[in-house]
Amino acid sequence: KNEVEQSPQNLTAQEGEFITINCSYSVGISALHWLQQHPGGGIVSLFMLSSGKKKHGRLIATINIQEKHSSLHITASHPRDSAVYICAALSNINNDMRFGAGTRLTVKP
Amino acid sequence: SAVISQKPSRDICQRGTSLTIQCQVDSQVTMMFWYRQQPGQSLTLIATANQGSEATYESGFVIDKFPISRPNLTFSTLTVSNMSPEDSSIYLCSVVSGGAFFGQGTRLTVV
């Protein structure tokens, strides 16, 4: 079993839909990251969470430390949101990252 | 926070050659990590590079193939040596400094 599990693996949505991507982890963490990987491979850090909820524009990330679960929400999705979204747990043991397999999101106009 | 400049962003290389990837950080950080993402796979840790000591490699990665330099607290390089098409991947550096911060990634294609 992977230490970081993401779901769904693939997601197709119509423009304007509300999107949720889920992440569960089994390791002890000091922080959890949500990353966006563009089709060209470039990676952008969206959020770093250690508790609660963060919002940036149409993106919202939440984390429940007790349940070891985090979600990334996209409101009013747009085709430019099409990318791979990766959940990454920063281990509190040796500070390396454990990555989920990623969720490939396609938003159709 | 930390801002990382990773270069090159992409390259196409001939098999048998080597490519050196650089990461420059805008602040001094102790811990730096190098990751690889093979096509269709998640990111995997190659090695941990701490300044002043030899890099620590994960199982399946060896220094002869992926030599790493860490000459100071703001800079590191990863070299992919004697490349083959199987080395075609995205390579990513990351630092931990009050959280994790990432380079932009290097997309390597070996032909």
C-alpha cells in the first residue's frame, strides 16, 4: 500500500463544475502539499497545509490531521485548470516527500 | 520560504552522454532532495543532498549513475550519466525550510 493515496486517478469535468480531489496518507507529516503539474512537466506548488483550510482564488485545500486526509477543491472549473494534481506529504521523520500518484484532471469547455 | 531556480527546464540528449541539472536556492538551506518522475509514474526520491556530507541514495539509485554535488547551502547539481532512453524522465529538486519548496522540474528526453 502506498503511503500517499490519491483519488480519483483521472477526472473529466465540464467547465464550471465543482471538483474535488482526495488524498489520504499513512505517514506522520509536518506538512502536506498540493502540486500542479502542467502538461509540459513543470511543477507549481499550490498549497502547503499543516492544519485547517487554505484558499487561493478558485482553489481550496483542506486537511484533517486526525483522519490523515486532505482534499483539493476547484470551484467554477475552467479548461486551463487541466493538469495533473499531486498530493505530497512531508515526512516528519526525515523531511523527504512522499508523493501520491497524481490525479489527471481534464476540464472540457 | 525559498525560491528555487532549476535549469535546464528541458533537454533532448543523445544516449551515452551526460546531463547536469542545477538548482539554485535564494536562501541557505540544509536539506535538498532530488526526485525523478518516469513517464506515467509518481515522483520518486533519488537522493538526499546535505551540504558537507556525501549524498544519501535511495535503493535503486547509485552515485556512479547520478552523481550529486552540494558545494554550498544554496546550490546543488544532479548529473545523469551515460544516459539511455530509460532515463527519460522529469527530474525535480526540492528543499525543506519551514516547509517544502520545489524547483520547476527538468524534462529530459534521451534519444
